[in-house]
Amino acid sequence: MEKTVRIHDLDFKILIPRNKLEKRILEMGKEISAAYSNEDLPVIMGVLQGAVMFCAELVKNVDVPMEMDFVRIKSYSGLETTGKVLMTKQWEKEVSARKILIVEDIIDTGNSILFLKEQLLKAGAKEVKIATMLFKPKAFKFNYPIDWIGFEIGNEFVVGYGLDYDGLGRNLPEIYQLSSDKK
């Protein structure tokens, strides 16, 4: 029987198991290390709160010197995106003339990361690259590059490994997709 979890009023089933997540994050860490070898010290910019688990595991697998910082942006309420992006916590590191790697949990429409990327460039960042654990190509509305993608998924609503449904589910060690008929 397939493992499911109930969060609030909805049921979720496993989409990406823990071992697949760990393997891909290790690969991404190696790819990022290779890209930043012989480079200026990059700033890894984790996006709170969803990317915390992914960011922590990813940086354990990056073997070049780096600094870390965090920013908090918000565009979701419940299961739906609001279409508006709010920055509720700005970065603390100096970003002017620095190479920045944004680490995000999921990119769907791409609106939030475009907003963050533009803010970093306005603040003088030399370069902004993007690493995301999950990418929804069918929902993506822009054409800017995403440098590292863990997994491409469909438009299903997902939780786990940092992703939540109204504050719950972030601590699940796998990625789960909505399996309920409700939405």
C-alpha cells in the first residue's frame, strides 16, 4: 500500500522518495562546486522558509568556499499563488559586485524568483544564478534561465522537504503530491 499523509483536510502521496532527493542533491552540489571553482566567493541566498532543508543539504555537498544568507519572499496563500510578491526579510550580506546563487524550493510561475533576481541585480550583484529543488515547466511564465534543477514536476500541489500546506508538512523527508479530490 502506498504511503499517504494527511495534512489539515487533504491527503498526499509520495511523489519523490528520500533516496532520490538525496542522490540528486549530491549531484547538484558537485555541479555547483565545479561551476564556482576558481571563482569569486559566491553568496548562497536561501529563500525562507521552504528552501531551508534543501539549502542545508545542498551546501553540505558544495566544496568551494562560500557565504550564506537568507531572504524571505512570499506569494502563496493556502494552495494558490497570490500573484503578488512580498519581501518580508531582506538579505544581510553585501551583494554589490558579488556572485549570488539563489537556492529555492520550487519554481512554478517564476514570478517570485524573477522579483528576487531583479532586486539583487538592482542592489549591484555581479551575477545571479538559480538552483531549485523542484521546477514546474508547464506553470513557468518567463524565459530566464534556471541554472540547476533538481526535478521537473507537473502542476500538482506538493509538500514535504521544506514545502508546506498552510504551515504544515515541511518536516516530511520526502516530496508528497496532493491525492485528495478536494482543492
